[in-house]
Amino acid sequence: MNADLHCHSTVSDGQLAPAAVARRAQAGGVTLWSLTDHDEVGGQQEARTTAEALGMRYLCGVEISVTWASRTVHIVGLGIDPDNPTLVDGLARMRSGRDSRAEAIGARLAELGIDGAYEGALRYVSNPDLISRTHFARFLVEAGHVASVQDAFTRYLGDDKPGYVPYRWAKLEDSIAWIKAAGGEAVVAHPGRYAYTPVQFGALFGEFIDLGGKAIEVVTGSHTPDQYAEYANVARRYGFEASRGSDFHAPGPDSVEPGSLPPLPSDLKPVWERWL
């Protein structure tokens, strides 16, 4: 099973429409796919219809932004009903503050000598409710301030960097409750990206389990190969099911293409087994 259960489209901060991402996934050999746009399920019908027409199995998905211990964590919901009112209403409340935060990021960057960042980021936005740090990162690359999107986060936009503006996202318990109400399963996305201490990680994983969470991403485009092994061991230690996904956003030299990652370690239980 070549499963890719973490991808983004123009409905959030990706650069390709849902149907185009589906075609890219199928071309990469994906047999089970999920589109997991940030805090938005508006692309699910297009993604499912295209995926199934191409012969792929499809799971409806979403990636929810959460604030935990003053940092942003992402929780992927898989196998959701995208029309569930609890989920839809919760995500709508989440999106409502993104534009004011984006204006504040633009002002912060202007203070650093980078003018026009808010307007520049808007050029990359397809969904006006979902302007994000990634859109600012693309502007910074285009304007020559940084060499890559990752460089933009490292220098300006990452947590605690000079262009970062905090925002109170959903609570962990809310995100999992919305996913469960929609009939899905919650997955901690790319845990290797979070700058927590071992004690904090233990608390995060413990709370996640207590709230009904059962899986983490192990093999993901946001992890290094060493982190594949590290989080495989985390999955073994906590009894987590394992997920796999490219975290694809856009074609390019720094992109991990859908379907291109190595398989999960054979002793881990894939999260997708429940839907087969």
C-alpha cells in the first residue's frame, strides 16, 4: 500500500488545485490518498472525485492548527465526514482570525525593513480565509530576501523568529473532539518539527492518548531519515499507529513528491488499516 495521507492544495497553502494534486499523487504511484488542507475541508469533493476516477482509494482529511504549550502543533484528521457540522463550525471559527494575524506579520516584517509583505503574500492566496506563514515565505523568496521557503521560516517566520506573530489556535481537546465527531481518527503530524523538551513531548503524547488520539506520522516529508527511525521508536514506546505522508505543497527542488517516501517500518501498525 503506497499511502500518502498528508497533502495540501490551493484550498489552503498549496500551489496546485485539489484535482491537480490528485493527479500528481496517482502519477507517483499512490494507491491510498488524502488531501489534508489546513483548517479547511472545501477541497474534499474535488479531491475524492478525481482520486476515485484515477483508481485511488481516498480518505477525506484535514490538518488542524493547535496551540499547545505556547507552540503550534498540527493534528491531522483522517477518514472524516467533511460535512459534519461540529467540524465545519469549529474550523470556521479557527479561520476567522487569520487575516488580522497576517496584517500583524506584515507590520512586523516592515519593521525589519521588508516592505509590502502582506500585499505580496496575498498574491499567493487562493482562499481569502486562509492566508498563512507559507504565503509570506513565498513572497520572501520571490522578493529575494531568502533562498527558500524553509530559509524564510528559519530566519523570519518560524516560532520565536522576528517575523513570527503568535495566534491562539484550537485547543488539543477541541481538535480531537471535532475529528471524532466527524467519524475520523486523529494523528499528530510531523512531531519532529516541534521544539519541545523530552518532558514536554511526554506530556503532549500522554494528553493526546487520554483524549482518544491513536497515531503519529512517522515517515513524512517534514522528517529527516534519522527522524523516521526516531519516531518509529516513539510509536513503539507509546503503542501508536503510524501514518505516512509527503506533506506536499508545491512542485519544486525542495519538494517531496506524493508517493515518493520509503515505506513504514514493517513492525508498525499503519493507521489506514482500519479503512481497508
